[in-house]
Amino acid sequence: MARFKDWGERECHGKRLRDICIIGTGDLPELAQSKKLFVNKFHQNFRPYAYDCLEELIANRTRDIYLGDYAFDSRYYGTLGFVKNKI
């Protein structure tokens, strides 16, 4: 799936737990620009504002699509292997 994850390949602005980045607020600018549909991994008790901000971004984009101020571009997803190969 198209998910944002970090298993050690990028700088983590949250914290690392067993080599997995637990997303923090410092990761939000990259997440906001990402075309990934899902994020791995948040922890409920670690910097919950990161989750809240991402939730608000999604709500704002949904509103903007409804109002005609934002267009969802699906071309990126059509290039993914599991889509092209219909797995």
C-alpha cells in the first residue's frame, strides 16, 4: 500500500523504537507533501498533536475538494506496482 513509513532510511523527528520512527510534529511538513495514503506509526501517548494536525489536514483537503478548491490527482497511485499488476 501507499504508506509513509520510516524504518531507518530518513531522519526521524519523533523518536525511534526498534528502528521504526514514531511520528512527531517535526515530521509533519514531509507528511503534508507526501502522496502516501497511510502513516506508520503513531503512538497515542507520544506527541498526539502530530496525529491531530494530520487529521486536520485531511479534513481540510476533504472540505477543499468538496468546495472545488483542491483536486485529487490519482496518477501517482496508478504507477504503483500493486495497482499496475492488480494484486
